[in-house]
Amino acid sequence: MQRLVLMLLCAATCNAFGQGNTLYQVNLVKPKPGMTSAFEAGWKTHRDKFHNNDDKRTVYEITSGADDGAFIIVEGPFSYSDMDKEKSNTKEHGLDLEKNFSPKIEPNSQNALFRWADTLSYNGDAKADKFLVTVTQVKDGKMGEYLGEIKRNAIISASLKSPFSYNVLVKQQAGSSPMLVTIRNLKDGFKELEANYFNLPQNGFRDEYVKQYGQDAWDKRQKLLVDDVVSREQHFEKLRRDLSSK
């Protein structure tokens, strides 16, 4: 089920949160072969009917990895209490999806609910159109320990006044397969990934970590980030403003 979390390109939508509004419903869809243009046209028709007012969507495209060419459609942020509200056009909305959208996509579309984690993120409201996404599946029973270490990432980043920007989101109702996604917001584009783009001190993160928590904690961290993980994958994504709600 690792592929399920590849839909998590909601980094740019993490820019505005109300009280308790930290949830995102995300859907991964892939056009059938030769139908990408038809898919985009069908989605725009549906979007213009249903998602240009209060019920907005943000759309991203995966540009590398196993799901290269797939699209991510994101609803949110919202709260759990918002999920109790019934939408008056639910039936009409579903029928329109069947007509204009579903026939153009592969049948293995997926969806899931994620929570944005404020204390695990750093400079998360930075504006970006391109992203490096890291998807991590954690061993069952190890999520609390792992998230505690990820929280230290944000603390060290703040201490160093790091130029990076990233959001961390945690899959909800994950059962025995806990997952989180770290989304690095590439404010300057993919060129940020060039070696020494920011001219940062070598081993700066490690040195600050050891200063704050000690060498034993650093050694434990290095082991934990390997031993507590089932799998870790990365891919690129980009914001599709032309397909997102206006």
C-alpha cells in the first residue's frame, strides 16, 4: 500500500489553516493511455461546475517515479466536524464525475485522509510550485518514537534558521501500516537540489543536533531512522494551477 501515499502532494495547500483545519482528503488518479488531454478537459468541465466556489480543489502532477503522469486532487484543509456536514449536490456531483471524469482514468484510483502536523513542519507556509516528496512507511508500533525524532528536525531547523521549507503529514486511520509524508517546498525550483546551492556549513545539522541533544542521541537517531522504517521513497511533483480551482 506504499503507492497510496504518493497522492500526498498537498504541500502548497498547507498555507492557510483555520482552527482545527488540518485535514486533507486526497485522491490519486491516472489517465488511461492516450487520454491525458481528454482527462484534463473532462476535469476542467467538472471543476467549473462544482469546485470554483466554496468546495475548492488543488491539483498536482507527479513527474517522476512509478506514478509519473498521475494527478493528485486535494480537498482541504478542513476539520473532522466538517465531515458531518452533508452537501446538497452530492448526487449531482457523483453523476457528473461518472460522465465527465471516471471513464478517462484507470480503475485503480485511490484516496485517503491525512493530517498536517504543525510541530513536525518547518517554514511550511513558503510558496512553491515544485516539490520533493518523501514517503515513509514506519514499522507498526514505532510511529511515536519516529515522530519524536522528526520533531527534532524542525527544532534544529529553527535553531539554524535553515533556508529549507517542508511540511509533514501523517496518514489517518493507517491501522498497522503507519505512514508519513515529508514535502519539501522547492521555493526556487528544482535547482535547490544542486549540491551546495545554499552554501551551508558541512555537517551543520549534525553539529547543532549533538550540541542540543548529545552524541548518544545522535547515534541513536542514526539507528532509529533505519530500524524503525519499512520503506522510504521519493518523487517529484508540481502544482497544476491550470487544473486547480480558480
